[in-house]
Amino acid sequence: MEAIVLGDLELDLVTSIAITEARKVALHPWPGGDGDLLQDLGMAAAQIRLTGIAYGEDAGSRLEQLRTKLQAGEPIDFAASAAVAANIDQVMITGLQVHQPPGRPQYYEYELQLIRYVQPPDPAPGGFDADAVADVEAQIQADALADMQDQAGALGTAEGLMNAVDGQLDAAAELLEKAANAAELLSGLALLRKVLGAGGSVVKAASTE
């Protein structure tokens, strides 16, 4: 029996294991010729089929761990004896079948389908980069915010200018009021000088008028 470890779970009583490996070959029709043109696309992912037996009080919980790994849909570490190809380091569980024969409690027969997992390559420099799109969006937002701040600063400057103009207008109005008061005072002094120049007291001059 093979010793198989999936992640942190060791499968006991594995009764059989089968590995299927194949090349990916594309067939292209060749008009007017015999056969087809073959295009080699490399190796396909190795597929593993294994069967085993789980029994005992913890058999149900161990099968539940397999079901959880299947539902997670994530790659898990794979370790097996020398009978399995050594270049299979990680797999994904693609299928699980469990059978319990009648009259045999805490006894299960299971079958697992696995497929070799290979880490995807890094994106090419000229390829699509989602992070680059996020950076562009962030830059656009930053530029828009800077424009809004500039406009707010310009508005603040315009308000300051208007306040300064209002202050100058108030000062000019105050100066004009003082000039009017001074003119009125001068006019009164001129009248007084005229009265005094005519002779007599101020009272007589006033009564004469």
C-alpha cells in the first residue's frame, strides 16, 4: 500500500494509485494532404486517481477533511512513495467519491481524483498588469484632488483681494467724509472772518443779519 500525504493529512490504507500523463497536441487539417499537421503544446497536467479505505472512529472526520480541501479549491502539498513521479509537488483535488458498504459501520471506501498544480508564471513585462491600472486610477484621483485644492486656493486669493478692495473703499469714503467736514469748517471760518471784517461785535453783526 502506498503512503500518501495531502497537506497535513496522511491517507491510510491507500489500495491503488494511477497516474495519467499526456502531451498536449493540436491537430490542424492539411488541405490536399494525408494526415494532419501536429502542433506540440507541451505536457498536460498529470492526473492522479487513487482509491483507499478509511475505517475506525475517526474515519468520518478524516473524510470530512478531504471534503473541506476539495471545497477550498486551493493547491496542497503532495508527497508519495517512489512509485509516484517525483516531480509532482502540489496537487488540487478535483473529485471525491465515498462509498459505505451496507452493514459495515465506520468503514468507508473512497476514490480521489487529483491534478498536478504548477505555479503560473509571472506576467510578461508587456502584458496586462492589473496593478498598473490601479496605479493609473490612483494618479488620476490625486491629480483631480490637486486641481480642486488649487481652485480652492485661487478662490481664497480672490476673496482676500476683494476684502482688500473693500478696505480701500472704506478708507476712501472715510477720507472723503473728513474732507467734507474740513470744507464745512473752512466755510464757517470764512463766514466768521467776513462778519468780523464788517466791524462791530459778533452779536451786532448777527442781529444786523
